[in-house]
Amino acid sequence: MEYFLELGHIGLFIAAFLAATILPLSSEIVLSALLLNGLSPTTLVIIATTGNVLGSITNYALGYWASLVVVKKWLRMSEDDFVRAEQRFVKYGMFALCFAWVPIIGDPLTVMAGVLRVRLRWFLILVTAGKFLRYVVISYMVLNVN
């Protein structure tokens, strides 16, 4: 049983990390399966949040250090798309980072934060808050909704 716990925790961390990158993966399924097998919700939420935030930091670093050409190619963004994404980020401000967990818009949002040189401290606070709350809500729903 202890081996299953270790594999489950490692698998969740990897799934959460990769789900926060451009790869089309879902950590929610792994989290749900582990919750339904009786693993600690608190531990699982912390592991999933940590992996997911580290994946977002990877996106931030790409935006921060890579050239705009690389970022646009990686995200398959035209110049117009890039300008619109930048305008949205500027319009809604850093608090948009609380929604970095949202599919499709979350990855470009975290990359854009790097491109725009958002302070890493604020990036971490806002992204972590949004991702943590998301995993708490998912855990609650899995364990309490019949």
C-alpha cells in the first residue's frame, strides 16, 4: 500500500506539472482517482498545487528568457494574437493570473506574464492562489457530490 501511495503522489505531481505546460494533459483525473482511493485530500491538494505552479513557472521562464519569435512560434500566435493577448493582460491586470488554471488561456497567460516581466513574487502569489483554490474545489466535489 505504501508503494501505491508513493507512486500516486509522484504521478500526481508529474501530471500536475505537465498539465500546466503547453501539453494537453489533465491532472484532475489523477487527483480524482487518488481521492477516491482514500489518499489524504490535504496532501494531494498540496502536491497537485506544487506541481502545477512549477509548470506555470516553466511557462513564465520561457516568456521571460525566450525571444518573442520563439514564444510566438511555441504558442502559434500571430503578431495580432500576441498584441491582443498583451492588451488583455494589461487591461485586466495581474489579477488575471488567478485564472492561470483555465484551459486554453492559462498557458499563454503565464507565458505573457514572463514576457511582460511581471514580478515573480506577484506571479507566484496569484497563480498559486488560483490553482490551490481550484484543487480544493475539485477535491470537495469529488468527495462530497454524489
